Amino acid sequence: MLFKRKIDLLLVLVIVLVAVFLFTGISSNWDYILPRRAVKMVAIIVTGAAIAFSTVIFQTITTNRILTPSILGLDSMYLLVQTGVVFWLGSGSIAMMNSHVNYLVSVGAMIVFSFLLFKWLFRRGENVYLLLLVGLILGTFFSSMSSFMQILIDPNEFLIVQDRMFASFNNVNTELLWVSIIIMGVAFLIYFPNHKYMDVISLGKDHAVNLGVPYEKIVQRLLVIVAILIAVATALVGPVTFLGLLVVNLAHEFIKTFRHNYLIVVSILFSVIALAGSQLIVERVFTFSTTISVLINFVGGIYFIYLLLKENKAW
């Protein structure tokens, strides 16, 4: 009953933020302003749900609350693709000018990279921790390559790449938004048959295997779902590195349970609150002088340091 009350409280806060975002500050031209704000809000909900959901799954697999799917190198892969397209083809190429092509190239590159990485490691019988190590190394390599190419390209073209380095909901393509929703829906359908194993997997590999969970098979399937969700969210609006870490840990502290029925819902609600609140601050307080990812990463980075200090004190 207590969980339900807390979820209801968060749901009310989400509704209030959505209403404030959609309806405040509109003096005229409702038919022009409201649909555009509605598209932003749908994009916020879709992105928030994808990042929160994937982070819950990822932290359950790794049994570690200070890790996020970004450690797999997908954010760095996205920036490498954007920088590489400008470096090799130019900012006027169809891969940059056409949002549909850019979306398909970005999502395709991240998903193919994930599949190859998972297939190579799991075929060798390696564990999740080696996957994290390899992902971290490749992510660092991708970031270094991106930085190298950014130094060499024309400063005017670098500004175009720079726009892709930060998440933005200001120019979300409606058609791509629907494509993202469909892909996410498929990922959720793949996930639901495996939901019953999540509470057991959170106990660790040994306990899960002893309790009869087909651990390797389930983990591989869940990692594919994580890769798809992160790829879709990143390609749609850009990378938001610390959002998942922030909202999932807040969800843990808020409801004090590891039951995924509640944890997933609360994490998604916190994610929507964080994104909607940050977008309001960016638009109404800073008047677009900063980006939403800067606010999220600033708060998330501070919270990450707090978690590290907290874990160190616990030891």
C-alpha cells in the first residue's frame, strides 16, 4: 500500500509538470505552440522511459548501482558516427542533412556494434564483467578517435558536430519519434516474458543459477534489449550520460525495495520528472543558454561522486 501511495505521488508530480510545460506562457497561437510542445513532451517521456528502463535492467545484470549502459561505449559510438560522417563526408552530406538517414545510420551502427560485441564475448564463454571492461576500453577508444577528428575538421563543421554532442528536445522529428516508439514497443514485448526472472537475477549469478534461472540465455537477451533502448534514445535526442544513474538510484532510495514491479515504474517516473523539470529550467530560467544534458550531467555527476563516497564509507 505504501508503494502505491509513493507511485501515486510521483504520478501527480509528473502530471503537474506536464501541464505546466504544455500550457503556461501561451498567450496566443495555441494551434501552433501546443502541438510542438506536445511533441517535446512525448519525446521526453519516450527518452526517459527508455533510459530508466534499460538502466534498471543493466544494474540488475551487473548487480552494481553505480554502473550505467553508457559503460558499453554506445554514447561514444554515437559521437564517433556523427564526427566520422562530418569528417569523411562533410556536413552537407545526406547522412547529416537528412534526419531520417542520420537516425538510421546512428541506430544501426550502435546496434550492430552491440551485437558483434555480445556475440564475440558470449561465444567465448566470457562473463558480463569482461563485457564491461571491453566496452569501457572501446568507449575510450571511440572518444579518442572522435576528439582526434574534431581537431582536424573545419571549425564551422565542428559546430554542427557539437550540436549532436548534447541532448536536445527542441527539434525532435515527429516521424522519427513514432519509429522510436515502435522499436521501444518491440523491445518491451521481448522483455516481458523475462520479467519474472529479474528479482532472482538481482541476487547474483550463483543464486540465480541455483534457483533454476537459465542465466546465460536470459542475460544475453536482456543485454540486447538494453542496447536497443539506449541506441534509440541516443539517436533520437542525443546522449544523456548520467540520467539513468541518477533516476534509478533515486528510485531505490525512494521506495527501498528491489522488487522490479515497483522499481521500473518509479525509475521511469523519476526520469520523466528529471527531463521535464530540466527542460522547463532550460527554457524558462536559462532561456536556452544551456542544454538539458548539461543540467542532468551536472546533478548526476555530483550524485555519482556521492555514491562513490557512500560505498567507500560502507567498506
